[in-house]
Amino acid sequence: MHCKPLIMLTTTLLLTACATTPAPDQSMLAEVEAAIARAVHAGAEQSAPVELRFARERLAFVKNSAMPNEDYELANWRLQEAQLDAQLAYVKAQTSMARASEAQAKAEADRLRANIVDAYGASALPGDMQ
């Protein structure tokens, strides 16, 4: 009576231990490559070189080591990490571009403000800009 649950548990554990992780499909590799390309296009080589390098290294590891050795569980993990690294590099690149645009807009506003003051005097500016 008590053996049946034990046999079922043992069978389940053995089947779980023998289960293999499937190889990552080519679409996942392509997604990671595309994420890396997006990050590069966004300027990550200058603004997020470490994250971009990690993404590239992890993808290379999957292609050159994990997949040939049929370590598919590790390959899947490294692909997910590479995807996240590429996404982080992209976001950092976008943030860097936004900050540069903000600084440029502020400099232009300061230049225009100075031109107004030179041409019309400080009293020409609204109260909060004087």
C-alpha cells in the first residue's frame, strides 16, 4: 500500500533526470543576433561597450562551445543572458542619445536666451527666465 506512492515518486524522479533540454531553435539565435545589431545601430559600441561585449561573447560561447557539446540547457541560459545584455546595451545607447539631445537643446535655449538679452535686454524675458 505504501509502496505505490514511493514507486510513482521514484519513476517521476527518474524520468525528470533523464529528460533532456531541447536545443535552442535557430529563431532564438536570430533574435539574439538581431538584438545585438539593434544595439550596435543605436550606438552601444560607444555608450555600452561592456554590455555589448558580454552579449557577443555569450552568443559566441553558445555557437562555439555549448551547441557543439550538446549542452543545450547551458546554451539556452547563455542565449537568454545574451539577449538581456543586448537589450541593456540598446537601452543604455538610447539613454545616452537622449541625454546628448537634451544637452544640445539646453545649449540652444541658452544661446537664444542670450541673444534675446543682447538684443532687447533682460526685461524682455519672462519673469521665470530672468
